[in-house]
Amino acid sequence: MMRLQADADPARWVPVTDSFGFGGRRARKRAIRMLLSQANAAMGAAERPGGRIAAWAMSQAAPALLRRADGRVLVWVWKPEPELVVVMAQVQPLTPQLRAARAMMPMEYDDTESFRGTYLGVGEKLVMPTPPAREGAVPPPFATYTWDDGSHLVTVTAVGGDRERFGTVIGAVDDLARSLRIAGDLTVGEGGPVLRIDPS
């Protein structure tokens, strides 16, 4: 089983995964309300009635759902202002369907730059502070980080709530993504010790 771990600065980030405290619930609710609002804007729709209730319900369910992911999904919100940015890290098997979906992404997703993680080695980074609007829809600003090890894909996605201020937190998102690492269950037989070497 592949699991993700990261060194999130507690002064900057509130973890959603395994966060059942009052402060965590409040931050989750505000962040989810921002994501719902951004989803409506991305589809060119007006904010739906009951958005606050939906955000509250989703904030209650989020930690339990993420716990069931058993470390394959980690989520944080920006502590000073949860509506400003939400970050999700995910590891998933690199299936043929996933490879095909990545190959069919829009051309603007090709404009990536190299990004070195402390533990995962060199991956790719894409920052879209002002994604192009389409047919009245206004996509939110986002940044993605990806690592492909041949069998699994590790992705970090940061979604912002404010185009003008999204760039102010990218450095902190870089630090969080750089700290990401994979921890897996390892069965060692009688063939001798196992040596793990950090990526060069």
C-alpha cells in the first residue's frame, strides 16, 4: 500500500485529513465554501441556494472520507485565510486509462517547468494564475505538481480563491509539495537487507 506523507508547516497549513477539532472544522467549512463558489464560477453558474449548508455537510464528512483513503489523499487549507488556497496531494496507480486522460489534456497543460522534490526527485510544475475563461465560465487559479515513477502518479493540486493574491502563496505551496514523500508497506524476506536510496 502506497501512502503519502508531508512536512506541512503548522503555522501555515491546517490539515483536513484526520482533522476533527473545532478549528479544523471551521477552516474546512470556509475552504469548501470557496471551492463550491469556484466550481459554480468555472461552470458559469450563479451560486446555488443552500451553499452554506452544503459546505457545512461536506466539512463534516471530509475527514472521515479522507481517512478511508488510508494515506493516498492528503488535504490542507491555508491557515491564515482558508478561502485563499486549498491543496490536495494524491498517489494513484498509473493505469492505461490515467495515461490516456493525461495525454488528452488541453495544450496549456504542456507549459510545465521542472520541479525537484526533496524525496520524490524531479517532477513537473504548472502554475495557471489566470486560466483562460471559456463561454462565460471563469476557472479558478491553480497550480499542479506531478511525479511519474513509472507505476504510480503523485500529484499535488492547489486551487486558489483569489486570482490577484494566488501568487502570494505559491512559495509556501512549493515548500509543501517539495516535502512530499511516499511511504509503502514493505515485506522483507530472508534474502537480506533492503537498501533505499534517495533520488539523485
